[in-house]
Amino acid sequence: MTEQRFFAQAEASAWTELGPGNTRRVLIHTPELMQVEFGFEQGAIGAPHTHPHIQVSYVAEGRFEVTIDGVTEVVGQGGSFIVPSGLVHGVVALEKGRLVDVFTPHRADFL
């Protein structure tokens, strides 16, 4: 196992292009927990999907239409939402923005 990091500086993490208007960077993680930043251009879509991880998301910038298990709400800067394991969820960026997501356990598919 690699040595556990206790600190992460934003500039140390590279952005990954996910699709039109979507980027992601893993900020820090342990086997039990992961923090990831997502960038969205206005109108970009985080397509509906599901995963076994519990997710909590913080809107660091912008406004998003968030749908979780068929329920939709607009969440703006400073707001948060939680996605229990296994529920279908997705977002639409109503304006340029950033989400900071925390997953438990970590998303091995992001590493």
C-alpha cells in the first residue's frame, strides 16, 4: 500500500476530460473515503447513473438541476445533496459550476 497522504493541494491533481463540458479531478482518498472535484460548463450534463457508493455533494460554484431517484430540485452555490447507495442520479449545470463530491468507499474506477 502507498503511504497515506494527509494533505492535498489543488494544483497537485490533474483534471480529466469526461465529455463535452465535463472535467474531474481526484483530490484525495483513502480506501474508505474519496474527495473529487467536478467542473461543468453551462448546459453540461452529468448523465443519470448509479453506483454502490454513498455520495455527498457540495455546490462550490454555480447552480445545478439535480435529480435523485426521480425527484428533481435546483441546488445553488453553498448547497448540498446526498445520494444513497444504488439510487439513479444525475445533474444539469444551469450555469458554469463546480461540485465537490465525497464518496464512501472510494471510487476505484476513478483511480
